[in-house]
Amino acid sequence: MAGATGTKRLGGAEQVGVHGRQEAILELLRRHERVDVDELSSRFDVTTQTIRSDLRDLADRGLLARTHGGARHIDTVANRDYAERRRQNARNKDAIARLAASLIPDACSLTLNIGTTTEQVARALAGHKDLVVLSNNINIITTLIGCNPRELVLVGGAVRLSDGAIVGEDAVEFISRYKVDYAVIGASALDADGAVLDYDSREVSVARAILRNSRTSILACDRSKFDQSAQVRICDVGELDYVVTDAPPPPEFCAAAKRAGTEILIAEHGHDS
């Protein structure tokens, strides 16, 4: 009998456990870009409801995007190597980070979430004194060791080895014990209508907890996030106090921010040679 990740064939269909089936679905997406519920049901000899459950689970984990009748591969920032993401728009992210850090005074408390831009903000905070910093990003805590903080608090939970993130319900519960002066979050995508989005529902739950438990909220995102698409809503621009970016957002986004009193700040930056 095949185990949870084993595979056998019966009547022309692949017989796999749930983990093996989901891995096979992801492999099919890497090769074909899109998959169809009915075809997957036939291929794996399971009901369409089972396949829809698989696709829903994989979408919640940010590994694919649901479509009508199937799913598509996410060929976006979410699936790129984390080190590569650090290099993308690095000069712009540095300018954004310095401007975001200028909003944060010495001797306050703040939370920063997972992300390459928030890591840059942590570096820009190195000259601040007497900060209490809470983060679900082990890279941020490592960056700030030795930079005269009053206290560094790493959110409890399992560390995701690909990027140093701590996500999930344990992280949400941990963050909910605190109330900080400032929250600095990143996002994977921005919509012109004002939606702030990410791919992974677990990361979104943490970001929402960070925003709920702060007095002033700052979104730090470069302008390229308007060219990305993600399916899970963190918040709307009107729920933020500041948006720090590197170029003017679309007019619709700016109008939504203005209606809510959210301030958009544009970081000045040099150009790559």
C-alpha cells in the first residue's frame, strides 16, 4: 500500500496520498502553467471536491493561484529565491527604508514583519537608540543585534528556512500579547483600488495581527508591487497611516489614500550606474 507520499498506478490513474498529490500538482504547474480540476480528478482518481480542496490548500500557502475550473502557476516574486528578491530594486528599497526609518523616533517600540524591504528598514534603524523591536523575521533581529536596542523580541514559532520567517497561528497569538508604537510591514502586491495584498494566508494573518496591535502603521513598498498580483488581502490603504514608496502610485490609489487621510511619502533615490 502506498504511503502518504507514495505513488502507484491503478486503471491508468495515479494513486497518491494527499502530500504526494499536491506535490505532483505543483510539478504539473511548473511544466504546463495551468491545471484543470476535471483533468486532475481523472489523473489522480479522486473526486473533483478533493482536487478543489488540494488547490484551496495550495493557494492558501501561496503556491498557486486559483482560476475558474482550475489553477495557474504563480511566476512572481513569491516564487523567486529570497536572495534574488533582496537584490531586486535594492537602491530604491534602501531609499524607501531610510525614509520609513525617519518616521520612527528613538526610544519607542515597533514591529517589523517578514520581507526584503522591512529588512532594509531594520538596517536603516541601526543608528536609532533605545528601541524595543518585535519581529517575525529572524534576519531583522540578527541585523539589530549590537545596534543599541533596548530590547529585541523574536516572535515564537517554527522558522521557515527559505527566508527566516515565523508565520502561522502561534506567531499571531504571540504578537497579540503586545501593543507597540509603530508597525512597519511590507506586501507582495498592491492594487490601484487601494488593496494591500500577499500570497500566503499565514503571512497575511501575521501582518494583520501586527497592524491591529500598533498605534501607527507604515507600509514600505516599492512601485513595482503595482505590477504584481496576489490573492490575499492584508488591508486597504485607508487602514494605514503612511505608505512609503519610490514613485507616485496610480491616481486611484492616491485618491483612496487621500479620502482616508493616509499619507503617501515618495523616497528620493539615485540611479543605478
